[in-house]
Amino acid sequence: MLWKPYAPIYPKLVKNIADGLRFEETKEMRNRGLHSPAFMKLTRNGVYVNVVARVREAFETEEVIRLDCTHVGTSDCKRISAKLRDLAPCVPILFEDEQIILWRGKRDQERL
């Protein structure tokens, strides 16, 4: 084979500015999430059967939650947050030091 197909271009999982927020609000959400206690600790080779249900329950009371993904790996953290974004409607706003910060999104605030 003489040519190699181009690699696909995927959209960014974490945007600089979350949808529906200004830059300052997004920065405040990230700081609040980093300083909050970890909601769940995910480990390598763990079973994540109830993560979606627990995240949905947490978003009923809290606006921003933090998942501790120590020793899981960056690519696995991104896969987990991509699945959570689709299954438990939320917006991932930060990946830092194997931590995932999730925001429940603007649509839940409008319903309340």
C-alpha cells in the first residue's frame, strides 16, 4: 500500500468554555470541582455498573462533582467521561491529575 488514510479528526471532549457559560463561570466551576471532595473513586480493572445511576443521583443535589480516577490512565478517563456525557447527561469540564470534573449542564438548571 503506497498511501496511508488520514487519521480521523474527533471533536474535543473538554471545551475551553462550557456550553451556556462564560469563561469566568467555567473557571469558577473547575476550581469548585477541584476543591470539592471526590464523589467516587474509580480504580483500574474495576466494575463500573452503578456509576451512571450514582452520578444522576448526585446531580439532583449538586451542580459539580469530581470523580477520582487515580491509576486508571488518561485515555480510560476520557472514555469514561465520554460515556457519562452520553448516558448521564452532563458536561465534562476538566481532566487534571487523573480527576474528572463533571457539570450537570444548563438544561437541568432550567427545569428546576
